[in-house]
Amino acid sequence: MRRIVDLTLPIEEHWRYGIKILPGKTHANGDPWQNVSYNLESHWFTHIDFPLHFDPNGKTSDDYPLQDWAITDCLVLDFSDCGDNTAITGEMLEKANEKYKDKHFDSLLIRTDRGRKVDWKTTEFWDTSPYLTEDAGIWIKNYNPKVVGYDFPQDYAIREIRTMKPGQPIIQPVHEHVLKEGKILQIEYMTDLWKIGSDTCQLVALPLKLMHADGGQIRVVAVVEE
């Protein structure tokens, strides 16, 4: 039996993103059809990062044909026991991978169940999240998946964006090693990884067809065979 698990956050009004979903034409106004208008930036909600996001000379969406990465065999690394502000290290990733060390997967999901413990609409979700250390970013780069996904803000400094002052540097070593150096696609702000119920699955990830893009919203599902 095949089971589908949606790993994508809903697109709805949220303090972090400033999205507004407004009525366009409506049946109530006597219009012949109904629609809404909304504003989106390329790194809001569940989205994919292409290297241009972090590297002025980086590759874009055009350089990553769907054939190469959109459907992959995936390994889920489970850190659901991590509490607030836990630093996930390269050594911890290596230990989590021990059972599967003799097989390479084209995609990795790093699971903390953050959204199960803390509402993603709260500032707490972001401000006290687990995060990956620099050597964890290096571990991912060396593992060299085609794509890696997270259900938590993977760089510690992401929490500082909300209160940062103009000109304040934001150091993001995971972006540096994984996205810029490794040219590995990142899917950020996923949810419901706990519903996969398995260490492995098939990952299906389909982004909006934006041309020359640094990133964009993406629908991600896990396909689990039972």
C-alpha cells in the first residue's frame, strides 16, 4: 500500500512573511468567477534554495533539471529528541546515519519535529529552535545528497533576522557549506516529518517553475510503501 505524506507548510498570513491574501473578483460582488491575490517572496514558507540565493555567481533553478533531483530515494535522520537550542553536530549526523552507512541516498531529511512541539506561527518556533553546527554543514556537503530538507531553521543566525539591525552580519555556515560550496539544494521549513513513520521514503519535490530563480515555493511529499 502506498501512503502520501504532505511535508509542506500552508501558505497563509504569518507575522514573519507579511503575506496578504486579498479578494480579487468574488461571487458576492456579482463577478462571473472568484479569485484572490497574494504576494510571495521566493524564500517564504516551505521553499527551495538554489545557490544564487547565497552566492552572487551561483547556479539558478535553470541549472537543476527536475529529472535529476525531483524524485529521490530519501533517508530521514531522526533528531526528534532534541530540545530547545540543541546544537546538532556532524558527529551526531554521522551516528544517525550509522545504520545506513553502506548505502547512499540522493536526498536527506533532518527531522526534529519542531512544528509538533512548538506552533510554527509563534516567535518561539524560530527563537529557540535546534540548529546545525558548522561541522554538520560540512558533513552534509561531504555526504553530497542532491537535496537536503529541514523542519527547523538550520542556521543559528536565522533566529537573529527578526531583530537584526541594519548592517549586522548574519553568519550562516550551513548555507555556506551546503548551498554555496556543495551546490546542494536546500528545502527549508518543512513540517510533519513525523508522519512519515519510516527511516526511508521516496521524496517528491516540485517547485514553482520560476526561471533564473534563486528559490521559490515548493510542494513536497513523502511516498511511503507499507
